[in-house]
Amino acid sequence: MKRGLILTLVTMFCCLGLTHAQDNAEGIKKDLETERQAVMNRDSTAFFKLMNEAPGFSVITVGSGYYRTYDLKAARSSVANGWKRHRTGQANTLKYEDIKSHVVGDRAITEFVKMSLDSNNKLVRQTLETWSLSKNDGSWKIDKIMSVDTSSFNALNPISNSALEQEINTAGYRLLTAKKNEHAIRLFQMNVELFPTWFTYDSLGEAYMINGNKKEAIANYEQSLKLNPQNTNGEAFLKKLKTGK
């Protein structure tokens, strides 16, 4: 009797947890679809309703040889000016693929590929998107957007994986120089996800070290050295982190 009751309670708990996770995923998918329609229709009102108006809101865009950061005010101005210049739009269709969401409580990270297609279904632009979201009054709001424009590189001479890895890495260090450590860490994390090399783990380790995240810094330097035992720079920083010398 008692065992049956426990099993029933466990089943109910698991079902409730699954339903909650599904609700979160559906809520985030709804935001993605709203954003997609807003961009296609050049509807800035609907677009910015999705954004969290707290002071920490930011947008980071990274492309071939550049990176830009925007707060909410600058993002509004950029969107208004851009959509005014291209009122009819440069793409007839937007497609979002490879959507992955990681939800912990009222916080979430969503990653996906955004593709702009013309009337002939030809790819015009492609970006790798990472959104940080939080739930406010039952609705998901976007706190941060990071967009890596992989199509900004010369279409006649497609960028190699190693060159793209270096571009993202360079942008990450520019953010570190600008004291935007959290943004830099997220960019380096994205680079590790795309290109899990000793080089990207080394950079992520350094960003964590600069930001005071000792445990994470050690873990990433160790992974970098595992992939490349000749990484003397990483070895020196790892020794310093572990011994304080």
C-alpha cells in the first residue's frame, strides 16, 4: 500500500515536471515565432514587446572583421533605421532551425540557426543566434541576444572553420578589452560549442580567469592541455590558478 502510494506520487511528480518543461519549451517557441513574424512584417512594436526592458538588456552582433554591442535604446534606433531603409525587406522568408533550449527555473538559453531566404528560396543571410531569456509574470522575455553572422564572409570564398573560429575568438577578446566579461564568456562558450579545440578552450579558460571564475577557468585550461599538451601558455596559467604562484 505504502509502496504503491510512493510510486503514484513519484509518477505524478515526474509528469508535472515534464509538463512544466514542455510548457517552457512551448513558451519559448512561441516567442521565436512572434519574433520571426515581427521581423518579416517589419513590426517593431511586436518585436520589442519580446524584449526585457531592464537595464541589462543587450544585443551583440559579430561578423567578418567586426562586432557591435547595443543597449535597448541603441537597438530600437538601429532596428527603426534599418527597417525604414529596407521597408519591403531583403528576404521573403525567415527559417529557424536546430533550435535548442536549456531551461533552469525562470532562466533559459536558446540557440538556433536563423536563415533569410529570397523569393527563389535562395539563402541570403545566415546567423547563429543565442538568446538569454527570463520569465516575467508567466511570459518569457529576451534579456540578451548574441548573433554571429556567418554569411558576412565572402560568398565567393567561403570562410574555413579555422578562420571563423579565429574571427569569433578575436571578437571575444575585444569584448574582454572593453570590460564586457560576461558577453565575452558567452561568445567563447559558443566558439567551444562550434569548434571544441585546444585553442577555444584556452580562450574560454582565460576569460573565466579574468572574470574571477577560478573553477571554470581550471576546467577549461585542463581540457585545452588534454587536447594539446604543448600549450605552454595554458600550462602556466593553470599552475598559477592552482598554486597562486
